[in-house]
Amino acid sequence: MKKVFKIIFIVLAVVIVGGLISKNYILDRHPQLLIGLFQGYQNQNSFEPRNGAVPGQQVKGNGILYLNDIKYGGEYPNSYLDISYPNENVVEKRPTFIYIHGGGFFGGDKALGDPLAQSNDSTFLYDSIVLEGYNLVNINYALVPQYRFPVPEMQLHQALTFLVEHAEEYHLDMHNVTIMGQSGGAILAGQYGAMIANPEYAKLYNTTPVLNAEDINALVIDDAPYDWEHFNRTSKRLLGNFISGNIFSTEEQITMYNPTSFVNENYPRSFILGNNYDGNGYAHDMEKLSNKLKENNVEVEFYYEKYADGTEPGHGFLSDLKKDELAQKAYEKMMSFVNKK
């Protein structure tokens, strides 16, 4: 009888382990199967404004003039941006603040923010920045599975080129620019900073940045996962799906993806936020980038703080600016850094 139970146990163990191996084998090679569940298997890419938006302008209740869905390119889908001014006096000279949304490169939107963030109230964050005296530009970009790395970075370059070429039309100061990205957008912002600083990195993308170091007031890099070797399996599936379509990204792709090793003394001054030391390590990656900037004598401030009870804020917690005290503290420090002359 014992022998029978032993055989049954071994068979069950083989079935269970085999099932796990099979599941991991499939998801490691085709992570889009899982990510598609979050996307709802809907096409997130369009050569027309997303969500049926009609390009136009409006004055919000807080006085902000909002221009939506300005087309900045035609090569890739989702090539639209929004511009917000503190009021209807668009000719007043103000610094430009460019925001790049997150969403794991499978979701998110310039108007709605990152669906993976702590809160979905990104509009309050955007409006707060505008009312500090900035002209704010929000950018959309193409998403997986139809488009992968480095397409969104190419679109950021196209959007910035459009803004430089149309600076007079939209009354934008493109010689006093702050670029902020959150999560996926933070990845793009940090990569663009390395392109500006290091021609060898820009060469990997076969491009020349339209902005130079003197044009950049600051970068704000909020929760960018960069360190591939530090990722757990889930993160490798999420980011690997973007980089190569699986978790087996090549050394060349990973080198191109992570700008940290290309940081030098020309990198723009940066305010860096990180979370989840106790989780998968956004803060780990952000501190690593911060330390690299310090080694190269680049002005940098790294913000990481826990709540009074010892818990950590959620990913993209600035989206909860209206209610979260820690988000409010981080925002004040961020804007103090950005506003510093």
C-alpha cells in the first residue's frame, strides 16, 4: 500500500511540476499572453486620436487652457500630444514641462496617466505643474504588442523635434525644458538624458537629439526599472515583452535599454524618485542611477521615503497628489529642485 501511495505521490508531483514548467516555458517566451489580459486584447494603437477624441481646445474651470491631440508625427500610431497653459495668455514666456506617461508600454495615456499607478487622478498632478507657471506638454506613444523597443524612444525624439520646429506657433520655450517620465515614461526620459550626454549612446539609436544639455533645465525620473539582472521573473516578462517580445533579451538590447552605464558629466541635473525597496526594486534601480550621477558630479536628488507606519508608497504615487501626504512632500521637493535656478 505504501508503495502505491508513493507512486501516486510521484505521479502527482511530476504532473504539478510539469505543469509549472510548461506554464513558465510558455509565459517566458510569450509574455504578451498574460499582458494581453490587462490590455483586454484591444488594439491600443491608432493613427487617429485615441478614445475618439476630437482635437480642439478648452478653458478648464481652474483657468488652464488645454489643447488636445496635436499630431506630432505620422510614422507610428498614437503620435499625438496635448499642451496646457496656465491661462489664455499663451504668448507669455514660460518654461516648458514635458510629461511622459507610464503603463508598462502596454497601457496608459497622456491624459489619463498610468493604469498601474497608485491612483488614477493624474490630472490633478498635471494641473498642479501647470499652475506652478509652466506650459505642460503630455505625449502619447505606440504600445505593445504591435510596437516594441525602441519605437517609443523614437517617438519621443519625433515629438521633441516637432515642438522645437513649432515652438513659435505654440509659444513654447524649448531652451528651458524639464522632461519628466513616470515608470515606462521614466525609462524614456532617462534614456533621452543619456542620448544628450553621450554621443555613443545616441549612436545606438542612430539619432541625434534635437535638444542639447543647455536646453534642459532638469530631468525628473520617477520609478524607472533599468537593472535587468535585478528584475524578478514577472518584471522580466513585462519589460522583456517590450524589449524583445520574451524574457530572452540579448545583451545588445539590454545595453541599449539601460542608460546607466552611459552616464557622464554631461548628463542633465536630475530629480529621481524610487519606490518598492521591499518589493522588486524600483528604488534599487533609481538609487543605482543616482549614485552613477553623483560619481560623475551631476547635480542629483534621490527621493525615497516610507510612511510613518513603515509601509512604502505605491508605484507612481505622485498620481495620488490630492490626498497622499507623502506624495505632497515629494512633489514639493521635486518642484523646489526643478524651480531652482
